[in-house]
Amino acid sequence: MAIKITNKCINCGACEPECPNTAIYEGGKKWRMSDGTSLKKNKILDSTIFQKPKKKDIYFVVTEKCTECVGFYDVPQCVIVCPVQCCIQDKKNFENKDKLMKKKNFLHGGH
Ligand code: SF4
Ligand code: SF4
């Protein structure tokens, strides 16, 4: 399951540098699959294209990049550091550990 950030976010920025997948961005920032990953441009997917921000006013998690820290840490780092507990499980995006590990390998080339 990916993590999502709720409206309780106070924009402190503590979570962003802790994410091993660079899946957290400040509100209003454009994001790329290639940021902090080993993905490059290829014929099927250009990972270097800037995507629209998912939220304008608060920090957001790019679901496509969040592995719930699987492959790096035992527990989601953003959940630990957030001072207002607004990083929570995104039940709409359920993924089991196996799928999250595959996502991690996809992002970081650990095939
Ligand atoms: Fe990043 Fe881990 Fe939080 Fe997902 S759970 S957004 S990978 S720090
Ligand atoms: Fe928002 Fe929590 Fe991240 Fe701070 S640590 S920016 S409050 S989600």
C-alpha cells in the first residue's frame, strides 16, 4: 500500500529528504519518475518528463514512486518523521509486499 499525505499537512518539509524513492514533493512542484531513481528515457516511457503537481498547497506523495519504503527500511520513513501524523496508508492503492518490492526494483534497476 502506498502512503498518502492528508490535508493536515503543515508543510514542515521533514518528510521530503527522508524518502528513499524521492516520492515526496512540495505542493505545486513538478515531479519526474527519474528524480532520485535510475529510470531513464526509453521508447515506452520518458521518465524525464516533468509531471503536473498532484497537490498545490501541501506536500504530496507520488503513488507511482512510493514503495512504503520496502527495499530500504522496515517502516515508512515519512510516517515516522511527520510531526502531525498526516502520512497515512492509502487504502485506494493497495499493494502487497511482493508488488512493492517489484516497484522498488523497477525504480532502481535492481532486477
Ligand atoms: Fe517515500 Fe517511504 Fe513515505 Fe513512500 S513510505 S513516500 S517511499 S518515505
Ligand atoms: Fe507535511 Fe508531515 Fe511532510 Fe511535514 S512531515 S511536510 S507535515 S507530510
